[in-house]
Amino acid sequence: MTEEQKELFRKAVLRVLDANRTRYGLGLSAVGHLLTQFGFGQAKSEELAEAVDYLERKGLVIEVMKSVNRSNRAWRIEEAGIAYLDEGR
């Protein structure tokens, strides 16, 4: 992906998480499935993991802690991520 495509991909991930503002968040497979509405087709799990890690480092998303099954990771959007989308950057 080009840098522009990566930026659009990350914004699409944020939009997916923004549409699901529950405290439970979404896993990578659910986010990947919902990205199709933004024209990204079926995203590779490596690309999704990279995008989510980037957004987490920037403080835009946070991992939801799962106490029973740690391997079933999920993320939700943070207030900073909501503000970022609202500003329309």
C-alpha cells in the first residue's frame, strides 16, 4: 500500500470502530469484514493488525481487555479517535 492508501485504510478502521461505540469493541476479523463498505475488500490480517497497532500507538483506539480468552483481542475507539474523525482531517 502507498502512504495515501495506508492513511485511508486507517481512517476506515477508525470509522468502523466509531460505528460500534460499545465497551466490548470489535476484533480484527469483524473490522476486516466491515471495511468492505469503504472499498477495501477483504483486508489481510497483517495489514489490519498493523493499522490497529498504529492507531493504538497514536492514542486513537484502545484494546479492550478480555479476562477469559486473551487470544480473542478486540479494540474500541477512544475519545481522541472520535475527535479526529469529527475534525475531518
